[in-house]
Amino acid sequence: MKDEKKRGRPRAFDAKAALGKARDVFWDRGFAAASLDNLSAATKLNRPSLYGAFGDKEDLYLDTLEVYRQDGMYALAEALDPSLRLRDNLARVYAGALAVYLHGETAARGCLLIGTATVEAVEHERVREVLGRSLSDFDGEIEKRMRLAVESGELPQGADPQMLARLASAVMHSLAVRARAGDSRETLEAIASSGVELICGSARRS
């Protein structure tokens, strides 16, 4: 959120809380279907205050995506603790993702980025940039752990850390889409478990 957006904000304004409420609106409705009335009601900010604090609707949406991306990177780094086995790392990644994806007041929301930003990326260049950067950052964090696994002998020397990282991410994207589509937790957990085995099947189990 840029400084110039803050001039119209009301007293006792909590930007983090307001972004969280706006994020929930975008998450449930998507960018296009989220109206300013929806956003004003959720954040308890009238339109002038909303514009003064965050800019236009796209600016607000981008702010929510950026916070979501940062939170996701923090959670991913924690799950990929190199003191644990790689298969345990990935199991933690997928368990954490499902805890997010299956949350929702009326239905499972899936992933904010995969569920909403992929739709808007075609026509909104700034959304496409955030989406691409987010996917690249997530892949990069997982790739670092894959490289450590190859160096330590946990994965075969011929393994490709970059491709394995992208495969691990692809499993997570599938979980996000399927959660939003209504697949059961049991089904999603089975997919996650199969993904871990696919990636780590040749890894040392000790």
C-alpha cells in the first residue's frame, strides 16, 4: 500500500485488518464480481475512505495478493525445514496448503492466487506480474530444498531439482483447484500423499 493512498483513511484505521476483509471478498467472489459495495461493507470503509487508503479496486486487489504471497512464502519456508526429511517437508507443505484451501464459510476457497489471479492475468498486466512472480518464488524455494536433497544423497545425483520443484508445485496447484471444485478432504489428502511418493519414491527412507 503506497503512502499516497493513505490520505483519506479514517482514524483508528487498521490496514492489515482491512486488507484481510477485502481479501476474503476477492477470495470468495473473484476480482470481477467483487463490487465496491461488497468491499466497503466488509472493510467498514466508505468508498472515499477505501480509495484514499488503497487506491482503486485493482490496487486493493493487488495489495491482498501481495500479502497472501508473503504469507505463503513464510509458511513454505517453515514447512521446508532442512532438518527434516524431504518427504516430511512436502507432507507439511501439502497439509498446510489444504488447511488454507479447505477453509471457507460456505465452500472450500482453494488458493487465492490460483483461484482468482489466473482468471484476471489475461487482461490485467499487473496481476499477471504478481502471479508469475509468486509462482516463480514458490518454485525457487522448493528448488533450494531439492538441491539440498541431491547434495546430501537423499535424492539421486541425476535428479533435476528444478523440474522436481515444479512438479511439487503442480501437485499443490491441483489441490487448490480440486478443493475449490468440491473434492473431499480424503481425496485431496490421497493426492497429496501420492505426490510425495512420486517425487520422493527414490529418496532414502532412513
